[in-house]
Amino acid sequence: MRLALVFGAVALTAAVSASGIAYWINREAVLTRTQDATLNDFRQQMQNRAADLPARPSAGDLRTTARQMAGDGNSYDVLLIATGTDGRAISGASDADTFTLAEVPDSLRAAVGEKQKVTSANKYAYHLFWQRVDHGGTPYLIGGAHVDGGGLTGYMFKSLAQESADLDSLAWSLGIAAALALVGAALIAQAAARTVLKPVQRLGEAARQLGEGKFETRLRVTGTDELADLSRTFNAAAASLQKKVEDMSAREESSRRFVADMSHELRTPLTALTAVTEVLEEEVDNLDPMIAPAVTLVVSETRRLGDLVENLMEVTRFDAGTARLVLDSVDVADQVTACLDARAWLDAVELDAERGIIARLDPRRLDVILANLIGNALKHGGAGVRVSVRTETAASGREELVIAVRDHGPGIPEDVLPHVFDRFYKASASRPRSDGSGLGLSIAMENAHIHQGTITASNVPDGDGAMFVLRLPRGGPGPDDGEDAGPGGGDGAGDAAGGTGRGPGADEGGAR
């Protein structure tokens, strides 16, 4: 549209300018030619006819001479004025109904009757003067001259209606030419848009598709101009990017498969080791004091390894996109209480939750989130952990379930806050080992995302502890998220980190 407007503006400016110049040149040429021919003829008629008049002509003589001057094939009327035999001014017109002295402007009469000084530069005392006037809506040329050496003054009155009509026709023709130029400019703009802008638009659309992940997008290359070179370059870049993305996707898929297979293969020996460590744990009090610490270490590390394997399997489910929700309408206060009771945290946590707040969510995944957040707060914040449950209306208008977990510990360092949900992140390089796997908070965030919710971490403004805030849509996630129809339709991750019935060993995520 902008190209068409620019072409149209340029064409219109050029056409109007050319038409105006052409009209002005033709107008001057037409009027000057008519004017010069008429005035020269009138001058000649005055010179020829004046000699034939008597020194004191009568009104009849003037009228006859005026008719002769106008009747010699001329298209103008004549008015002659002279001094009669009685000394008074008399006049004679070729057509008294058309042209009288009243039609002659006073300024023209004054100029015609003014006698000028004869010099070397001015050989005549009187000159021929003319003026264009509008009379009754019709343009006229009026000319006048005084005969030197006599008392005769003559005026001619010529209609310029034909010339005006010719100029009007010319103006219409030039206007039509300007309109045709404007239409032609629009057609040229359309052709330019198709040959120049359309390929650019296709290139922009292809770039958008490439940005959306459609790496098979290619442009059809035609011609040998710069746009064709640009299209070839785009196709080459798209092909290279597609190959790199496919290679990266293949490597990522291979890595996920390796972690999943490794985790699955480790479960069988871990099951046997867990059974053995449970027996050893029961007999630790009866073992030799030199052996008991080693047995205790084996038991704790076996459990830690089991947690790590389960967390890795859960992470691979999220990465592979196979994690699904089993939604149910639950009382949030009851759900939080069940999570605390299963891990014997009721005495260590202050709960601020009214019964009757019903939300549609996956109870097992909410339990995983709460176990990780509350366990993390208890481990690093000590006593005084507080869990509050409320509902809010988001800016988008949807109602949200908000669960805040606050502790009264030292807080989270500012440089650590952006990384608390990163996998395997350790806040201190000098303390790379911890009781957790460093995946708990990451898994909690993934479980919030699958609900179309989020978790934020921050320090309390007064410097007294940290706060994690979970926000979930109260009415459940939208239709785009995977959801199983009923209970038992989950993804087999029921024993993920922090799952119900696992005791207080929730993973702290390696954040603090």
C-alpha cells in the first residue's frame, strides 16, 4: 500500500506539473496568436480606412466605415469615435447592440487617448493598447488606437469564447492524461509489489515459520537477481539449521533414553540392596561397634541413591513429554495436612489453611511439590516454617490457588535466587555434596508447569527467611495439557521424590 501511495503521489505530482506547464504554454500560445492577429488586422484597418474618412465625418460615415472594418472577414466588432461638423464627438459602431463605448474600460480609454512625447526611442505619439475583460461570463479582447494627425479613435471588441472552449478541452484532456498516469502508476506499483515486495513478504513469512520451529521451510528460487541470491542464502541457512537441530535432538533423545534406561536398570539391583540395607538397619544395634558406622553409611547412601534414581526417572518423563495429570477436585487444606502427616511434619509446621478451598489438580503431584518445598524449608530454615493457603484473582481474570511456604532461616543469597530451580545446582562450590540429589526443586517446578502454574522464590523483605510461592489455576489446567481420565492413569511416577509415605526425606534441590 505504501509503495502504491508513493508511486501515485509521484505520478500525480509529475502529471499535474506537466499538465499545468503544458496548459500554461498552450494558453499563452493560443491567446497570443489570436490577440496578435486581431490587433495587427485592426491596426491595418485603422490605417487604411482612416484615410478614406473626411476630416469632419458624420455619424453615418463612421457607422459605414466601422461595418466595413468588421465585415472584411474579421470576427470582431468596431466602434469609431470622431469630432463631427458641429464640433461634438460622434460615434459609429458596426453593431450598436453588441459593442458600445460603455463596454470599453476607462483605463483603456485613458491609455488610448494619452499623447506621448515623440523621441528617438518613441517614434509615435499614440499607441495601440489592448485589454482582456470578462463580459457576461464570456472573455473578450478589447483594443483601441487613436489616429495621429486626426481626431479619429477606434476600438475593436473580439470574443474569445472559441479560444476559451479550446483551452477547456485542453484542460480536460490534460486532466484525463493525469488520471491515466495515476492509474498507470498504480499498475506499476502493483507490478513492483509482485516482483519486489512479494518475495520479501514470502521471505519474512518463511523466517517466521523457521522461528516457530518449522525447519523444513524453504523458499522457491526464481531469477538471478539479489532477491534470488537472498532466497538461496536463506534456504542454505535453513538447511544447515535443520541439520544441526536434528543432530541436537537426536543427541538429546539419546541422552534421555540413556538416563531412562540407566535408571530403570538400576532399580532392580537397588531393590535388592534396599532389602538388604533394611535388614542391616534392624540389626545395627547388635553389630560390632567398629562395623555399625559403616553399615549406617551404606544404608543412608543406598537410600540416597534410590532417591536419585527415582528423581532421574521423573525428570526423564518431563523431558520426554510423557508426564500426565490425573486431575481430581480436592480440598486443599486436607491435601496439605495429609502431606504433613505422612512425613511427621505436623508439629514442625504452622498451617494457615481454611477448609473448603476446592481446587482441581493432581493430588499426587501437589504432594510432590509440597514435600519438596516444605522439606527444603525445614532443612535450611529450621523451626518456624509456615504454610498458608489462599485464593487470588490473577490479572488475566482466572482464579488462582496460592500456597506460600515461609521459613525463618538465613534466606537465599541474591546470586543464588535465579538458580534455585536449576537441576543439580549447588549454592556453594565448597560443599558439592548434600543429602539431596539437587533435583527436588526442579521437579517441583516441572509439576507446577504441567498444571499451568509456577513457583517463585524470594527473600522476606525484613530479612527473616525465605518464601516460596506456588500458584496454580484453581479450575485446573487448560485443554492443551495432558490429562488422564481417572485414577490410576498416571505415568508411574507415584514414588517420585518426596512422594506420599516416604517419610521426611524430601529432596532440598541443592538450593541452599
